[in-house]
Amino acid sequence: MNKPVDASLRQLRYFAVLTEELHFGRAAARLGISQPSLTRQIQSLEKAVGAPLIERGQRAVALTAAGKAFAELARFTLANHDRSVETARNIAVRHLDSLTIGFESCAAYHDFTEIVRQYMARYPRTRLSSFRMSGPEQAEALIRNQIDAGFMHPPFTEDALLTFDEVAEERFIVALPSSHRLASKRRLACADLANEPFVLYPRALAPGCYDAVQKICRRAGFAPDVVHESNEIAVSLKLIPVVGAVTLFPQCVKQRHAPGVAFRELIGDETTVTCGFLRRAGDIAPAVGRFLKIWRTAKAKQH
């Protein structure tokens, strides 16, 4: 029997970058290594996994079904490793306090980076760390004491150890190419999108938003024809005018400038999505309480 080959953290990081770029040349340049070296590392990783992870084309690559599943777990493994390093550093340098936040990819559209800046300016002796994680990953990380709070959209697996603090409730809007025939309208019904291709994200990334989009479409009498999935909102926005697709986003995404993309109000449906912070139940930790207070104050000033 052949001895199994172990996948290294380096190979996981290389694969994670490749899944974002979907191009060996760009991924290699981003990693600062040669393309042949990256190819060898990915081939070694596939040997360790025992299955092909990517489909190679002349100019780009695509993930296989096994590759998509492995990519999610690889990102989770890398995030756990990074959090372990941060925790050890916090203990070693004896910071007076520390705060570790998990966040869904849409957090940037909710002024997450500005809140972090304000927090660090106000509490400079607190070691603040943040990691992108899906909602289910945040719930698991909270139970394991790997993070202190997580920004997400419900639902999440009910657990007596967890509680949710709502920050905002948003309506959905339509995003479509600026050149699209429907872009001439200021308001659109979901039924107008019935025959359009959709760009969407995997349900595992944000179950609350994904389920809300599916619900809106079902009420309009159709299931969205998803022609591309992406776990990055920024990538989806770039793809909309390229592939001529549409999608539904929470209205916070409208704040981001997106060349070639038009945002239109969605009418005929009252479906909204809630966002907020998931944390451990019981007495709120001081660092978490301070972070939530800054966030709520910033949100209140916007209304």
C-alpha cells in the first residue's frame, strides 16, 4: 500500500489563490512564484486529495465539483491556522485585551473597515483580528472560542450557547448591466428577470441572503437560471456586464461603484434580509460590547 501524501498549508494557500484568480499565470504572479512551480504544487495537491480539483483550459481554469467542495474546507483550514497564530501572538505579547471578529464577504459594504479603524483608534491597546468566514463557520468558531463575534445574515443553527444582535434590515435591489434593456426602468419587478441569466453565490457562503433570493424568485413564479457562482461580491459585480447577467443584492451593495452595472429598486415583494452580530450568549465581553456600540452609533448617523 502506498503511503498517503499530506497536503501542506503552502499548497492550500496556493490553491486558495488559484480558486480566486482561476488563471495559473495571474495566480502565480500574485503568489510571487513561477507558473510551472504553481502547476507542480497543484498537481501534488490533487495527488494528495486523490481527485482532480480543477479543469484546465487554454487560458483559464474552472473548479471541478470536488474542487469546489475542497476549496471551502481549505479556506476554513487556513482561517483556523491564522487564528491560532494570532491567538498565540496575543498571549505572547501580553496585550491587555483582544478581539477576534469573523465576517461575511458583504461586511465591507456595511462600513466594516471604517468601524475597525474607529475601534483601533479608540482602543489602541486591544489586539483586533478579523477573518472572512461564512455564517455556519462563524457559529462553529464561536462555540469553539476561536472568535468573539461574527458579522452575518441569519439564519444560523440554533444553539443555546449563541445569541444574535441585529444591526440593520435591508431590502433587496436588482443589479444588471447598464446596457441592459431593463436598465431604462427606475424600478423593476422580480418577474421582469424570469428569463435572465443570474450570477449568484454558493448557499454555504451566506444562507440567509441565498434563501431570500430564492424566495423572491419563487414568489415571482420562476427559479433563477444561475450561469456563474462566485464567493466574492466584487467578482460578481465585474461579471454582471461581462456575461450579461443579473442578480439580487442587499441594498448596501449599491454603495460600491461598479463600472457597467446599474442598480434598480425591486418592487412587488417585501422580502428583506437582516444582518448583525452573532456572539456567545450570556454576559457580553467588554471588547465585543465596545465594538457593537461603535457599529450601532455609526449606523444611527446614517439614518
